[in-house]
Amino acid sequence: MVKLTVRKDRSGPVRGFHPWVFSKALVSIPEGLAPGEPVELYDESGSLLASGYFNSYGQISVRLWGHEKGEPVGMAFFARRMERAGDIRRRYVERPGTNAYRMVNGESDLLPGLIVDRYGEYLVVQFHTRGIERWKAEIVESLVTVFRPRGIWERSDVPVRSIENLGAVQGLLHGNVPDIIEIVENGLKFLVDVKEGQKTGFFLDQRDKRSAFTKYAKDRDVLNCFCYTGGFTVYAMAGGARRVVSVDSSRRALELAKDNIALNGFDTSRCEFVCDDAKRYLREPASRFEAIVLDPPAFIKDRRKKQEGLVGYRAINEIALRSLSPEGILATCSCSAHLSLGDFRFLLSEAGAKVGRPITILETHTHGIDHPQLVPFTEGEYLKCFFLKA
């Protein structure tokens, strides 16, 4: 196994279990290392610090997956990590009324660059880096051995792959996978397009936020913006909403949203589906709403566009507040990793001031249990959601 030495003044983050090691933290890097090559990191006194895989000669040189010595990398290695990741989900997430969740969350499950989502009897995987992609065969074998899925589908079509000059890859890796999968979440049913839908087909990271929103929907007119396939819409109906208007720019997503309402046996006459840009719709809504959900795509995709994204978030929350009835509820979310919780709160304060409405935080949400985060890995933070009373 390749041994690399960490500079004395750069060893702190490695000792603190941060999963990334930058090139400038290493004394030297041998020529000819291939992405995915197993490495061990030592301090300058020769003591073992961590193990991982060589990532690239660029900024992030090593991604860590352990702190043990001499652990051979192969199918059994990945199976042990799958077992550990699965145990958290079996204990705290999986229940008779929920069979869809994130099974492996990359760095925070000591499998950097790997995402595995479970949809009932099927798995959807993403390989984000060249290093983890090298081990694709062993990873797939470990998933089959540990979880026994009927099928595994690859959705390695995320923008982050372009950073490492990787193209988009989709396709069947094991068994068979239908185009549409029916799942159950907190007792509610959903149809998921794992092959063509956003992310891996469904916003699994919003499960607990959807559930929390249910209590705010009773006897209210609800507007669900950027509704996608109607996750918050179904939960609003389950909570007893008087009426729900769901807005999205994708006709395909809206068709699945309609199907999800019917699948759960709700009164479709109390649901309206609008194919439109949510920002445009909010500027001239047909009526005021007593509860509004804003769950937009990331407005800040890289640090260079942070200011532009802040303006976008501030504007959309401002127009939502103008469309909200007195004493109304605004559930507003951001999935931008480059927007901190504090900055999000501040721009919401600015939006409230602009429309002349004081707003109060009722609940604050971040990642769910199936999206665990290593404490030092702040780069892994992305999702934040405030439930506000205006």
C-alpha cells in the first residue's frame, strides 16, 4: 500500500477525522498514482493517521475511508462499511411505513464519493469521483451481498463528475429495475422515476420536513412551489389541507404528482396542478395562501455565484411573503451548500423587512438521520429549512 506523509502543520484536520486531504498538506506525492489507489497517511514521526484512496494530483489528493492499518481493500472491505451504514438506517429510519431512504451518504459513511439510495427492493447508486469509480465492481458486489436488492441502477449523471473530467453514466448494474417504482414513506405512497427523475428520483432528504409540515396544513389553502412530484402536496393533503395548488415547470413531474394524489386516495378536486415557473406564478397568484412551501433547486451552484444566488433567494421569499395570508406559514428551504444557515436566516430577515412583515421561526431543520454528517465535514452541509410564521 502506498504510504504518504502529512506535514506537521497540516495534520490537525486529519487527526480530527476530516475526510479530505489537500495536496499542500502532503510532503510529496509519488508520480504515477492512479485514482482509487489505496493509501495510508503518516505523520512526520511515522505514526499512522488514516487510510483512504488517492483521488488526484489536484486540490483534493486523498479521500479518507478509515483510520485502521493494513485493512485490505476489496469486496469484504466495502461490505463491512455497507453493514455499518445499513445498521444506522435499520435502527432509526426503516419501519413498516417507510422503505425509501439514503443508504450510503458518501464521506459521512466512510465511503467518499459514493451515494446509495434505497427505493423499496431496489438501489440507485452514484459514483462521484474517479477514485471510487475504480472500485465499482467490488462495491456493486458488496451491495448485492449485504442488501440483496432485486436490482441496482446507476445514476452517475451529477455535475460534480465534470470536475474530475468524468462523463455522465446511467444504466443497469444488477438484476432488473422498472422505470417507475412505488415506495412508501411515513405510510404515504409515491411513484418514483429513478431513471429520469431529479437526483436519484425523489427528494429523500426532505422526508422529515414533509412530515413536520403536515400539522401546518390542516384546514388551510396551501401553495407548493417547485413541487416536483408532489411530496409536500401529498403530506399537506394527509394533514387535512382545504386546497393545495402545486406549481412546477415540468409537465412530467406534475403528471406523477397527480398520480401520487390518486394513489393515496385523496380528493383530487381539492388539488390544482399548474405548469409554470414558480417565481412567475408567485408574482401574480390567483389568491392568497395560508401556507406556502418553497423548495427550489440550488440557486448557488458555486462560490463565484453566491451574490447572485443570495439575490434570488431573497427575492423569491419576498414575493412568497407578499402572497401569504396574515398569520400564515412559510416553509422555505435551500439546498445550496454555499449558503450557510446563518446567511439564509439573515436574508429571510431582509425579505421580511422589505415587505413590512415580522417573521418568527417555528422550526429549523437540516439533514435527516439517513443523511448523517461527520462533525468536521462542514463541506457536506447543504440542506436547511425554516418553518416561519408571518
